[in-house]
Amino acid sequence: MDLQFQTVPYERSTFLDAVLPSLPRGTAVYKIFDIRGNLIVLDKTSNLAQRLERFFGPHSERVKDLDLRQFTSRVEYVRTYSPFETAYVLYLARRFHFPRKYRRMKTFRYFTLLKINRKQRFPRIYASRQIKSGVDYFGPLVTRGQFARIKTALERTFKLRPCPLNIRGNDPRPDCMYFQMHTCSRPCNNDINRTDYLSDVSDAIQFVQGNDDAIVQTWTEHMTELAAETRFEEAGIVRKKIEKLQRTRQELKDTLWSLNTFHFVVVMPSESTSMVKIALVRSGAIVDFEQCAVQGLKESLEPRLIECFEKPAPPPNCESQYDEFCLVSNLIVKPLQSVQLVKFDGVESTLRAVEKLLSAKRKPL
């Protein structure tokens, strides 16, 4: 990844006249180190030269900027060309220098995830702000209220258990409100076996991703089979399930991304129109970030797409996976004109989408 900081030694007598004019007047992430080599400033700016001039230029009592002229030994910076790149570089630097408290620095917004652990005997729905391997996650959830609405809709539509008990079956809970009201499928009372319950969980996962048609088609086929066998009462139950599903969708418009299929190509501007910066996102983790020439992009990008998305990947670091999922999700919640997300849908299809996007940007207004 081409995100190396450039180092500028600080010498008070020559910095303003000899060094400052050569520094970029654009967005950047920068570090300032004291004479002992300790990091004293790590931040971003929309104008690097102007920011350093405020730190190292003439000061007056009315100006409250930091006066670092006596303490600085060197400055390091990375020139960035989009808000996404700036946030990513700043996140990497803060995580490196402050591994225990970088999230409290609010580099970007963090989101809640909807969690379903199908390794449980009878899974239930949780809210989570961390990722563990082998568990299904969906997001981003912008507010806790959104999570509560989706959780309630899934539990009522698919009769998933809301209770926090460790349900193994054959342990009825007559004191449970959900048990008495039949609002869940009551696995504790053996009213449903684990196979059928997991089938309901799979349907709920399809629903939360917006794949309602696949669920309705499966249920309709099952209803038709029951009717053909003259099992009309059971067919009527399935029909009511379909109607309930459709009512729920009318009330709940929200759909979420599955972390397992959260694959994107992020297209960003570079220092010139002949270059473009590309980030590859696999399962929420940013696995590649490079600058490419627009001319011949297909030849350079195609092998990277194959390497990233079509070959087995090592298990990601779950902590950084959550961070980077949230960073990319910020583009979904609040899109940027300068940064475009292209959903990975096969190598050839994705290449065509990226080339179309870049050709549209080059067209004169």
C-alpha cells in the first residue's frame, strides 16, 4: 500500500523560507515530532503548508495556535486527495501510535452490527460492536432504534426467540412471557426442532438483506405442494406466513449488508486525472490500496481483483475488519461525490463498471 509518510527535517532558521514553500497546499495527514523523537501532533488538514505556517510562523498573544518552534525536530506527512483516503491514512497512523485509544479519537463514525451466531443450538439476535470469526454479521446500523425495529420485526415474522436464556430444548419456560403468548416458536418446549429453527434463521437472514422474493418463492412452492396433497390447513398456515412477511416489508424498509459479502472496489481521485486510487474491500476489510494509471487500468486491476476476491484469503484481523467495515460504511450512509463504491460482482462485470465510472468522469460538462 502506497501510504508512506514523507519526512521533512525541521530547522528553525531555514524552515519558513527554504522548506515551507515546497510543501503542498492541499489535504494531508501530518505528524510532528519533538527533539526527543516523541510524537506530539498527529492530525489532518485541508492545507498542509498553511497549517505548518501557523505552527512555526510568527506568533502573537492574540493567536492561540500551538507554538512548536522550540520543540520540533521533524515533520512527516502524506498528501491525500479524498476524504476517504484522509480518514484511512489517519486511522492507520492513530492505530499504530495509539493502539489502545485510537477509537476514542473519532476518526470516523462507528456503527452497530446485527449479530446471529448459528453455532448456537437455537440462535438469537444480538447487537454487536466487535467481530468474531464464524459468526454472521449485518450492518451498518446507524442507531440503536434501527436495531430494535429490525430485531422486533425478525422475531415476530420468523418467530425467533428473544429470550436471553441458554435454550437446549426439552426445558419449557411457562413463566416466560414469550412462551405464554406464542410469539416465538418455543424451542424450549420442543415445539420446533433445531433443523426447522435454523431454516427460519436462514429465512430471517435473507429478509434482512432484502431477498424477500427468494423466501416467498420457496414458501409458495411449499404451499403448492401441501395443497396438492390436500393438506389445506398446513397450506393456509404457510399462506399466512407469506402475508405476514409482505406486511412486515411494507412497515420495515431497512435492509443490511452481510459482512461475508461486503466486497467493494473504492474509486478515488489522485494527484492528476491520468491517475486513480483504488482500494479493494473484501468482507469489510481493506486488503489493497494502490494508485493506478487510468490508461491500461484493466491490465493492472484485473490480476488484483482475481487475487483479492477469487482466491482463498487468510482470516482477517477481526478488530481491524470491524474498523474498516465502519470506514467504508460511512460512504454508504453518507455518500461522497469524489469517492465511488463499486460492488464486486465478478471480475469482468466489476472491471466494466469501474471503466464506465471513470469514462463518465472524464466527459466534459
